[in-house]
Amino acid sequence: MLNVEQNLGSWQVIAAAVIFITSYAFIISEKINRSIIAMCGALLMVILGIVDLHVAYTEHIHWETIFLLLGMMILVGIANKSGIFHYIAIKAAQSANGDPVKILTRLALLTALGAALIDNVTMVLLIASITIVIARVLHMNPAPFLITEILICNIGGAATLVGDPPNIMIGAAAGVSFNDFLVHITPIIITLVFITMIFLKYYFKKHLHVDEKYQQKLMDVDPKEYIRDTELMKKSIFAFALTFLGFVLHQFLHIEPAVVALSGATILMLIGTKESDLEEVFHSVEWVTIFFFVGLFVLVGGLVDVGIIKQAASWMIEVTSGNIALTSLIILWGAGIASAFVDNIPLVATMIPMVQEMGVQLALPAVEISTLWWSLALGACLGGNGTLIASSANLIVASIAVREGAPISFVDFLKVSIPVTLISLLVATGYVYFVFIKLGFA
């Protein structure tokens, strides 16, 4: 990296800090679209000479993250047109014979699996709408189902490299593979899903009652009615299977996950999309999110270039005296608590260069630096359950609930989210300490 911090004046250091803090405050307030704020902050960094434009697009912008997101968005966007996701959700509900407790469990497990293999934001968009339909058929309040899906989605999304944007960012920065996530993070996430479901079924038990005639009404629904294009469904399954296989084998094939995702998307466009529909496919990409990431990476790059991240890393080392166990647990709980109040994407974008700098300053071996990365991934994802504004997935479900006339109150969500978050972080603490630190399996 260019040693630009030595060539910057003190006013630029102050300016970088002010621009970043101001941008962060506007992002949290949600008064203005966060992508616009991120781009404005990034442009100010470049215009004021804090970040060199060439350095911005060659070093600061994580193109692996951008392309991985792009590929998955296109894949899901095309597959969703077939109706496959709604079909699966209806079949899952019917397999429970209309029993609301079993439906809660099945939809939650489907959400966890989908969040791990697609991504949590896309998964809640797909599952929330069909959950509303199922709740209406059963004449039930959808809130217990929706809250459960939010909580399980954030936990399930932590399981894999592609499950949550922070994981994608960490994977790209740390060189962590899809299989590494499967080996090191998936086991604790499966455990947390199991523990959380026990708690949620007990918590919502009194709300999960339904008249038998409505149960039968659900059983009479034909799931095939939700399939809009059978051929596209088959092609989508084929493309997803190839993509997943690519993620599992990418280390051995020496192909980056971003290339795998883009290849899967390209194959599905080639075999499942008419040329006249290509424009619609590209409209399905969440460009607002893509530009948010681009702006955010440059914003954080400004802090790196002026030396603020380096100073923050030095301070952390001083506080913990370089103790890797203490540092890991501070990162886990710090990211977990902070993620409960701010979006975990900008938080992780800020933390990544700090962890990298700590690795350099302490000359950490691979096992110890990996422990820091896993702690950050767990803390950022699990902390997303802290409040209703803690992650994009939470806000999406909350907005859908309001639109459908079944709003989820901030306080009602807190009553269940706080214990779930604390339990998750406590279990993760034990896992990080005994598995990563004591056993050195990182």
C-alpha cells in the first residue's frame, strides 16, 4: 500500500474523521438513503485529496465482495421468477399438517438454510411474503413467525461465506474460503439455531394456536399454483447446484468465490433467460446496495490512509497487552454489541483493516489471526439480532409487516431479541475460547 499517511496534513486527518463520523451518523439515522451518503462521503475523501482515486479502486474497493454479491443477486433474481421459493415454503408448511408450532420450526429451518446458501437479506424478502400468506390462511398474527425468521436468519446467515455480507467482506479480506466457514463456523451456528428454536418455541407457545378448519384450508392449497415456470425452476436448481459445488471446490480449483458466483449467474442467464428479458434480470440487481458498498470501502480507506486505523489497532494492542484471547473476546463482544445499534456492514468494513493492522503489528501466526477473523464474523452476525434496526434483514421484515397491517413494535422485538443475542454471544464466547484459543483449531 502507498504510504500516503506521511504525506497528508493534520487537517486532512481531522477531515477524514469528520467525514466518516458524519456519514456514519446519517447512515444510522436513515434520513437519507445510505448509498447516497456513502457515495457523498467517498467523493469528499477523493476531492479533498485524502484518498487517491487510483488507490481507491485498486486497493480500497473489495471487488471480490462486489462481484460475489452481484453473482448471487442475479442467480436469486432469475430463480425467484420461477416461483420455486414460494413453492418450497408452502410445502414446508404443509409437511407440518397445519400445526403452527411445527410450521414455525419448519419455516425457521428453511430460513436458516436459505440464509446460509443465498444470503440473509434475500432470504427474508422471499420468506416474509409467503409467511404472511400462510398466517392469513390460518387466521393468525404473523408476528411470532416473522420475528422468529428475523432471528434465525441472522444466525443462519453467519454459517457460510455467502450467508451474510460481513462474511463475504471478511472472506475477501482474510482469504478465507467457503470450506473454511463450513469447518469452523457452521458447527456453532447449527448449535445456536437449535438452542434458539427451543427458546422461541417456548416464548411464543401461547400465541401458536389455530382452529382446525383453518389448518385444513392450508392443507387444501396446491403448492404447484406458485410455480410460474417449471422449466426455469429446473434450470435454476441446476445452476444453484453447480454454484454450490463450485463454492465447495473453489480452493482445489484455484477459483475465487466471486468467479464461482458470477459463473453460476452467467450459466443461468445463458440457459434460462430470453434475450428480451435480460434487461429485467439486471434490474433485479440491488444496485443501491452495490453502490453503498463501493462508497463504504472508500470511506474506510480514507481512515486507513490517514493512519487512524493504525492508531486504533495500536490502542487495542496496548489495552490487551497483545493477549490474543482477550483481544478475540473483545472483538467478539464489541462487534456483537455495536452491531445491535448500527448496521454490521459499515462496522465490519471499519474493523477489517484494524484486524489486519493488528496482525502486522503483533506479527501474529496464521492460527491467531484466524481467531480474530472468526471472532469478528460471529460477533457482527450474531449482534444483528440485538434490535429491530440492527441489520438490513430486520428492517426489511419490519417494513413488510407494516405494509401487511401486522407491525412489529421495537419493544416487543427487544423482549425476545435481547435474550437470544446474549445467549448466542455467550455460547459463541465458549466456542471461540475452547475451540479456537485453547485447542488452536482456527
